[in-house]
Amino acid sequence: MTAGAATLAVLLLLIRLAAGAREPFACDPKDARTGGFPFCRASSPIPDRARDLVGRLTLQEKVKLLGNDAAAVPRLGIRGYEWWSEALHGVSNVGPGTRFGGDFPGATSFPQVITTAASFNASLWEAIGQVVSDEARAMYNGGMGGLTYWSPNINILRDPRWGRGQETPGEDPVVVGQYAASYVRGLQGSDGGGQLKVAACCKHFTAYDLDNWNGIDRFHFNARVSKQDMEDTFAVPFKMCVMDGKVASVMCSYNQVNGIPACADPKLLGKTVRGAWRLDGYVVSDCDSVGVFYDKQHYASTPQQAVADAIKAGLDLDCGPFLATHTEEAVRGGLLNEAEVDGALLNTLAVQMRLGMFDGEPSAQPYGVLGPKDVCTPAHQELALEAARQGIVLLKNQGPALPLSTRRHRTVAVVGPNSDVTVTMIGNYAGVACGYTSPLQGVGKYTKTTHQQGCADVACRDDKLFEAAIEAARGADATVLVMGLDQSIEAEFKDRDSLLLPGRQQELVSKVATASKGPTVLVLMSGGPVDISFAKNDPRVAAILWAGYPGQAGGAAIADILFGATNPGGKLPMTWYPQDCLVSVPMTVMDMRPTRSNLYPGRTYRFYRGPVVYPFGHGLSYTRFVHALAAAPAALAIPLDGRRPANSTAAPGKAIRVTHARCAGLSLGVQLDVQNAGSRDGADAVLVYSMAPWDGRARWAPRRQLVGFRRVHVAAGARERVRINIHVCKFLSVVDRSGVRRIPMGEHKLQIGNVQHSVSLQAETLRVIKS
């Protein structure tokens, strides 16, 4: 290197360090050793580059790349990399790959996923993903974050007691799958050539929805799942995430599925995720899952056998040290071929290359301009506020008591253990927020407040603070009780044993409502549903809002709805069950459908037969929406593939295999007019349900199932036309007891609010004409 070139290199380094920029991960243009390596040629196809790199690695180097804390390969100019970062609803510091400080003191913290899902707004979900990935890239460029984010969590909220239900988009497979695809598209971006902005990961595959219940934990649980429930429920979101969202990674779960650890099951990983769904990316274990199925589940006889089982099944990367520690021994012992290790590395390295990590200077790449100025921007924080507004659900409004008036309600008593919280609002897997607005602060921007906690915390073990709260309610023009749960009640490792409000919260609500001079409004923070039948049925509790965990701006969003600056439009993404239903429903029973023999009532709105506190899809507004069907076919022909005879398969009451239909482009178009018949602008989440024919072989169909949804904003007095296309093979099909997806022939009923429409599906064999 000449003296001038050396001087220039030092100058560039000083400029980069002054700017807090990241050193190149690999293929540094200043490193003369790497200039001629084919894997550094950004113009070459990524599979070729990945194969070239793997071919240059020794076995010892390869195995050190199999864990989340991947080692450096100095002789090839490759730095170490931490794969584990999290971005469930904002860039998080839960994983070791991302940290806050310096130029990046925090990041925008959006509402917890269960709240955002209640908006039923797929465009919002994608917009949030775009913001999160902007901030993630900015932090990577500044040396404070990674590019591989193990989010989102798309497990079904099957049981209301699950501590991690807050992380999910709810109980409906279609909603969860659409959320997954939308959020992943926002995170990963697309340039049409396979380049990734960040790499997302859909987790936890599969049938994972128990953490620690009644002495059974996720490390030892064997989920017994029928072929029908796997195809009909648990696989749906992951299939949509991989095939529609094009996610770069799938994480396998701790639990066993029908006796086989999810991370050691070749049918789940190799045959399904990579084979049938064609994952273009890598499969990663939940943290230390391989060690778990060896040490705790005793599935493998030796650590080396556990490694071989996992890699042969399709695992590419280990969150933890197990693969890096034992894989070389497994290869030396003949349990694993080095070529199988190569296959895992080809998948992980290709993702890193799609992220631009082997393209030299980060600052010269498409997202290289992002930096501290792009984190916690006013626009990002406004989106966090808007997401909270859209997700909050009005459950009850007697009178109507809401919205409150700044003229009539000059003083508001703000009461409850969640009334002045901040960190509680962002739930789990959160980072450091840009800033917070608590409920007390939010209400205080509208009117004068008096504040009493009423309970020392959400556990509410005594009534020592009750009297002060009651007195505050007596003297105020209105009372807002902010109650509910937090991470001490529901969390990872912690499932609930009750659906009731904790401790003496119910008693506090009732006593304050009795004493309140003005209307009493109950605001709930929780991830899972709560049995608040007492408040629903108490006329002294005039209104109820569910806020979930509404994110950094949650208090402002709650206040905007309380005082009518925002018209609520959220709807529940999960069923709210009564406490009594738990008596006959162990968390360990995975069956979705009811069983008559043991009075098992089934799960989720699709199958559950029993009383509810509030149903899936419930949500009120300050205005009134009227729906009218504008256009929908009365009949639809289902073209068969021409290789099947036109026999009784096509008869009403029968159901044809989806694989026998020509599904490409086969959709049912529904046009609906949504009229705002009230005096306030508002948004309506239009939910389209289908009820399949119940005769013949379709008796295994859900009672009803969501087949489409769209959120639409309608001005007061105006009308908007909404078009929803329903993919027939995906959403009008049902799954039989053998796990085969079929389309029932005959009359399907569509329900949209009070509107019902019938459409007859008729099979039509296409004759193949030979020339």
C-alpha cells in the first residue's frame, strides 16, 4: 500500500469512528487479503458466493458458526456476529445483539402485538414493520444492533391463560397469518432481487402455547396435536408467513409435538417448512432447544446424537452453544456428514449475504444512510400513538357515558394500579422507549385530575389505599379506573391460573363505582382476556375500555378516546371467556374442537361452545355503521384439474380436495357499502365470516371462520365501498379428520355484521382435449 493510500485509509477510519459508523463485517475493501475472494463479489449470485465461502472453511471454523454467537474467521476477514436480536413491537435489547446508549438511547416502542392486532389493519402492521426496520438498520450502522431479528411471535392464542398471549396477534389463524406476512414484509423490505433490509423470523414452530402451568413447563411438554388441528390451526400462520411473507427465518420451539422435539422433527422442518413451503432462509432453534431435548426431554442418548438429530431434521442455527460445542465430535464419530453441516451454513450465510454483510462498507449500501436521526423521529412516535388509538377496544358504553366532555367533566379522578405506569404499557420483549405518556398524564392534558392508586400494585393484596381512592371519586365529575395486569401476572415462564382481576381489584372497582359522583369508566391493561362479568353487568360501571399494553404513547391514546378526540374502532382479536370455563379445560389439552364425551367445550370462537364475557370481534364505536351488500356472486364454479372424473365428487354435500382444484386466481369477490350513520367520523373493521355447509362430510368444519377483513375510515354521514377478495382454496376450505383440506360443495353463508349472503359452490371438471 502506498503512503498516500495508507493516509487515506487512516482518514476514512477516523471519519467512520467519529460518526459512530460500523466497520465492515466482511469483504472490507481496505483488506487486500479478501479482494480476490469470489464470495466478496457482490455482483455474483448469492448461492455461488455462499458455496465459495463454505468451501474455504475448515471443519473447526464451520462449527463455530453454528451458534448465535458466531465466531470470527480472521484469515478470511470475517468478523464475529451475534444473531440474536428481537423486534417484537420495536427494536428491543432483550437479545444480546442489540443495545442502547450513546447516540441511540432508545427506540420507538409500539403497542404490544395483541393491541396492534385489534386494529384489524394490515397496512398499519406493515407500516410498523417498516419503521422498526428503519430504526434497526440505523442502530446496526451505528454499531449498536444486529440485522437478524427473531420476531414476530405468531403462535395461536389458544388458551386465555398463556402468559405470552400478549405477544401474539390473537386466536384466529387467518388474522395471525396476515399479521405475520404484513409485519415481515415491513421488516424485510423488498428490492425485487432478494435483498433484505433486516431478516425477520416467525416463531415458535409449532403448537407452542404453554410456558409453566400446573407444574408442567414448556421444556417438558409434549403437545399432542391431531393432523386436523395441525393443518387447520397451528400450521396456518407459519405457512402464510413463509409463503406470503417470504420470511427469512423460522424458529422451532422447545416442546415436543406428538413425541418428537420440534427442533428434531424432519417432517416439520425439512419436509414442511423447507420442502412444502419452500423457506428461502434458515431455521433456528429457540434458545438452547437442542440442549433441552437432550438434557430435559432425554430424547437423544448423547449430545452428539442430539446434534445429528437436529441438523438432519433441518436445523441450521442454534440459539446457544450446543451445536458449536458438539458438532465436530458428531462428524468425527460418523453421526453426521460434513456436507450436512455445509448445508446448514449455506442457509445462514446466504441470509447474511442478502443483508449486504459481505458487500463491504455498510455506509455504501442501500440502507447505509440511516443513523441516529432516523430513530425516535416525530413521525415514528406519531405512528406509535396512532397504532394505540386504532387498537384500543370499547367494550361497553352505557348511556352513552363516553366520550367525556371537558366542559362537564372539569375534574376527573384517575384511580388504579395502572393509572400512572410507563414500562407496564410496553409489555414484554420491549426495549427502551423514546418517552412515555402515562394514563394520568394523558387525561391531565384534557382536564384537571386527582390521582389515587387504590392498590399498591396490580396484585392488590389489601385495601389500605381504598378509602383515598373512594374519596377522590366522590369529589370528581368523572372517575377513570385503570386496572388490569402486568408482567408480574402474565409473562414468559408465567401462565395465569385465573381469568379474574388479581387480588382485590374487583372490590376496588365496585366500591369506587358506587361512590363516584359522575360516570365511572373502567380501563383495562392486559395481554390476555379478563373475566370482568361483574363490571359488564354493573350499571354503575358506565363504560369499559380494553387497552392491552398500548405502547409508549398509550396514556395519550387512552385519553384521546375517553374525550372523543379519537373514535374507537378496535375489535377483540380473542374470545373473553368466563372464569368457570377453566374448570373443564386443562391447558395441556390441544384439541380445538369440542368433545361431547367429557364436556370439553373446544377453543376459540371457531369451535368453542359455551358462554362468553365478550366474543371475538367485539368492539363498539361512538358512531353507527350500516352495512349493505353491493355485489357478490350467488354461485361460483370450482374448476377441477381435469384428471378427475365428473362423478359424485361434485355433488352437493360432498367436499373436494383442494389439491384437485385449480386454485390459481380462484377468488370470491365481495363488495360492501359501509355507511357512517352517525355524527362522528370513525373507522370500521369489516369482518367477513364464512359458515360452510354442515351436511355430508363437512361436519368437521368450524362453526364459523373469518375469511377476510378490512379496516375502513368513513366520515360522518358518508359511505365507502369496500372490496374483499376471498381466496376460495385457502379460506372457504375446511380440514377433515385426516388433515386433508377440502372445499365443501353446496351453500356457503357469508356474514358481515347483520348482512348475510349465500353463495353456492359447484365443482366443474375441465375436460382435457387431446390434439
